[in-house]
Amino acid sequence: MGGIVLIDCEQEAKLIGSRLQEHFTPQWHCQYRIDVVNNQYGAEFNFFLDIRRRNHRERSIPLHSLQTTDLTVLEQVINGVRQQTELTLNFVDFGHVRWPESQRWIR
């Protein structure tokens, strides 16, 4: 039953933003960032909230998994997430690939 699944990029970005707000509590001496991981084996993109506190272990909280490998969809979701937050985005395991629309390197 391998049908085509349509992904609503705006809805996915809102879901990531709402889950981010649940876990994001600004504190002194903390660094926050969003890790976007290219899961090549699961054929999906994973989003994590990475929290680093002074004298504590680093925490990584799963936010969402985007069930596609289409970079155009990912780029639209990333643009929606960037409109909701100013946290740094860290891209993991993307290699030397460019965004389909903007033609910038994925970094």
C-alpha cells in the first residue's frame, strides 16, 4: 500500500514549534539549539532540542520526525520553524548537499 503521502509543511512546522515551547525554558548559562538529523536508515528527518547547561550533561529531547526524504519539503518546514524561533539550527549527516530552492549549502 505504498501510496503518496502529502505533507502539510505549515502544520509540521507548527507542531515542531508547539513541542519546542513545551520544553524550552530559558535559563542562565544554558545553550539551546535545534538539531535536524538526516536519518538515512529510517528514511526520515528527525528534530531534537539540544540543551547544554554548565556543569551538567547535555540533553537531547526528541521533538518530531518528518516522514519523508524530500529536501524541498524539509526546506519549507525549516522556513516555518525559523519564523517561530530564533534558536540555532544544527544540521547533522547531510553531507555536501544544497537546498533545492535557495541553492545554499545545508549547514
